[in-house]
Amino acid sequence: MEQLRDKYKSFKAWQIKPHEVVKLSAEKHVCATCGTEFHGNYCPRCGQKAAIGRYSFKSAFLLFLDVWGLGNRGMFRTIRDLLLRPGYMIRDYLSGMQMAYFPPFKMFFLAIALSVLVSSGFNIRMMNTLEKTSTSKQLKKGFDHSLNIDKEDNIDKKSLSEVAIDDTLNITGKSIPVKKNENSDILKLNGKEYSLKFFDNIKKIYNWVLDNDTLLQFLLLLVLSGPMYFFFRKNKKFPDVRYSEFFVSMVYITNMMTIIDIIGGFFLPGNSSVAILASALSIIPLKQLYGYSYSKTLFKVCASFATLIIAAALLIAIVSVLGWLYLEYIL
């Protein structure tokens, strides 16, 4: 028991301790590329490493990873620290240790790409979970079905503007009489005229949003950072944090959650509890970075989400009212 306590103390000390760069070598080197004599680990003229050995499987593997931007030690160090000391690692990066860690935004898109690869079948069971877990595709299918023409009438489904005269438009399971004026851009529903271009544009925007999950996730992160910054900006560990710095920390936390989701998706494909676990563990870096207790950190996160939900509900209500007024009195 005493040994476990000592190991835990040494682990906590390692967590808090910032990353240390390897000291310069006092040995004299001659660069194999440009012939420059120098002391240190890298040639000051061309940047080649001082220690260049013979090729091995390890060096070949690292060169292969380097093609995809993963071959430097900063990537593996960043993954390790995001899993074992995420909040302290983010503080080190924001304090200026940027060369020690992989860039957050580059890592964000690489992690999303790897997550899609794992979801599409690159896992221990070779199970394709992309179709099962893609909420956007299910929503898109439901949206298309709600706007499509009834199958029994054999009417083209590509566009609302191609509805034939005196046929039926099936919206949300209800058959509504449809008539078209001589103007092909006017749709008459229940005696009221509506612009077909208006519905087509709504459908295009909706489908674009669902087809760009990564961009939507990035924009959602940007929006969520606003209320969270309001609740976390005054703290003891990082008292002068700026919104840009807070947003970078949120990107790293998202990367941590994506890495956990990738690992869980590889060994447990299709298990929704992995995403729940990744979301729950996001409390740890916030606690480590800003110094609040777990209970206070959880309260601030919940308050941030509540603020965002209230703001989104108000926005949806305003847009709905404006849309109803536009359809009722302008069209």
C-alpha cells in the first residue's frame, strides 16, 4: 500500500512538472549533408540531426508517419500528455512551449479524419459503425422524406419545383393538394401561394449543414467557448486568460475526447458508452488548468451548457416567428 502511495505521488509530481527539453550535446559533430562543424543536437546551417544512424524498421515507420504529418515526437508526446496530464499540458503550451507539442488545430482535423476511418471499419471487429452512428445522415433521410413526393403518385423527387399539376405533396405523412400556377416558381398549398425557390434553398442549406460534420463541430466549439469563457475567465491558476487562449484549450480538450473515442471505437466499435466516458473525462483538463474543484468545475460546465441552450432556444423562437411572418404576410 505504501508503494502505491509513493507511485501515485511521483505520478502527480510528473503531471505538474513542465516538459523538459533535452540538453545540448557537448560533442563536436560534422553534418553529413553540408559538412558544417557544430556542437549540439542539430546542424545550425541545414537543420539535420546530429545523430543519423542506419535505417531500421523504426526509422522507416517514422518516415512513413511523417508523410501524414505524424512523424515528429511532438505528436506522440501530445497524445500521451492529453491522456495523462491534459490540463497541465495545455497550460505548458499556452505558456510558450509550442515546439514541444503538436499544433492544436492541425491535430483537430487529423483526429477527426482518423475517427472517421475507425468508424468506417478500421477496428478490431472490422465493423462499419459509420452508418449506425451518423445522426446527420438519419436526420437528412428524415428531412428528405418529409419533403418528397408521395411514392404512389410516381412523381419526381428531385425538386419541389417539378411537382405536376393537381398532384399530391406528402409532407410529414399528410397528403396536401398541390397546384402550380403558370409561373413554375409558385407553389399553391391549401389556397396559399409559396415560392418553390424558398423551400429549395432551405433544403440546400439544411443538407449542407448535415454534410459538413467537421466544420459544424468546429463552429459549435467556437460558440460553446463563449459562455464557458464567461464562467472560467476568473480563476487562480490562469487569471489573465484571453478568449483566444481559452478557445485553444477547448480545441485541445476536444482532441483529447476524440482520441479517447478513437481508442474506444477501435476496441469497442458501436459502443455509445465510450463517447459518454470521453465527455465525462473532459472535466479533468478544465480542473487541472484552472484550479477549481471537480464539483465547481462541473457546475460551471453545466451552467455554460444551460446558457447556450437558452440562447439557442431564443434564437430558434425568433427565427420561427420571422419565418412564419414571412410565409404568412410577404409571400
